[in-house]
Amino acid sequence: MRAVIQRVKRAKVTTGGQVTGRIEKGLLVLLGVSTDDNEDKIQWMANKIANLRIFPDDNEKMNKSVLDIDGGILVVSNFTLYGSLKKGFRPSYSDAAPPEIAEPIYEKTVQRIRDQFGIDVQTGIFGAMMDVELCNWGPVTISIEK
């Protein structure tokens, strides 16, 4: 499982002209699922996202999590995180899980963050063409993988 996480002042995702998810301060998470992801990786990723300390404390040191600032999380599925350019110029997505495997893992990850940490988690629509708008705060962008 891979995630690109951006600290944002606000973010929203739109599909077909309709806003499907919107947050104010918090995290925008682009989440990719691989062919070998499982329950252990879901738990690890949910915990890492919820507790990632990239928000400023009173001394402007990145020392607070989204939990500490009472922020939201916008999770957007993104199979292109598994694009490989080992050969040529057109990415290969052979390491990305097919939709029938990826969607349940994506949904379980979102639900785990909601249930275990009580965070407001908004989403896009899995597999849809989406427009993502954000105001990156910093900018701060972190890439994680398990």
C-alpha cells in the first residue's frame, strides 16, 4: 500500500460536477493498493495516517497529528501510485491491485481510520475520474509505503 499525504488548509474532490468529499485543515491522502496488501497493512497505514505528526505546535515545529488539531482527512483512491517506468515512457500498472481487490482494501482503510480514531474522513468515488483541488499548507508532502 502506498500513500502520498499532503498537509492541507482545505481540499475537495469533485466527480461529474458534484463534490463528493471536502475538508478544511487536515490531510489529503492519495491511496494506492497493491496486489499483496492485506489486513496488517490496512492497520499499519490507518495508524500511520492518523498519527503522522506534520502539523505545527506552538513553536512551529511539526509535532502534532491530525488528531491533535481536530482536522479532517480526504482519501482519494489512486492506482497510478503504482505506475512503473522501468521500461519506456508509458507507465506499467502491473503492481496495482485490480479494482475487485483494491476497492475493498481502500474501503476498509477508510473505515478503519473512522472507527479506530474517530476522524472525519471524506472520500472520492473509487475508480471514477475525479478532480482534486487543494491548498497545500507548507508545502508539506510525505510519501509512505508498507
